[in-house]
Amino acid sequence: MTQRSITVSYPEHASNVKISAYMKNEPWGGHTGKPNTDDLGSTDYRPCGLGVGECSISWSKVSTTTTSSVDQNGYVTVRAIFYNWAHRNDRTGKLEVTYSLDDDK
């Protein structure tokens, strides 16, 4: 099983914070050098639930995110761990944090 983490930061005064994770298969089977001809998923990003089981592309999951306290620059850090146990397919993960900022802050 391969695991990698992604870390993203956002301003502490942000509102409407939404954290989403995605994974996709690499189009050419990654390290195998062979085309991805099986049905292990899509070469498009697909949503993954955070800490709720396998991703929709199968043989992969994303841990529950960890949110740290505010750093000295006023940012909150979010970290997620992406797991892949499809040994014939390399995967790419994406962690997306969207938020709103008030104009007066």
C-alpha cells in the first residue's frame, strides 16, 4: 500500500469552509508502462469521501483530514492522507479547500 499526504492552508477568518478530496488513475498505468485498460476507475478526478471507506475508483481511500490550530501568520492547516493499494495503477490525489472571505477582514 502506498500512502502520501497533501497539506493545504487557508485564512483563519475564512467562512463557508469546504474540504474535498479527489483521486484519479494515471492514464498509462504509471510504473507498469502499460495502458490503463482495466476498469479500476477513470483518468478523470473522482470524489473520495473523507474517512468513509474506499474512493469511487476502488482500491484507494483518503483518511479523515487533520486540522491544526492557527499558525503565527493566521492560517489554518488541513492535512489528508491518500492511500492506494492498486499495485498495477499509479494514482494522483487532490485536496481542495474552498472558502469565503468577508471584505472587512
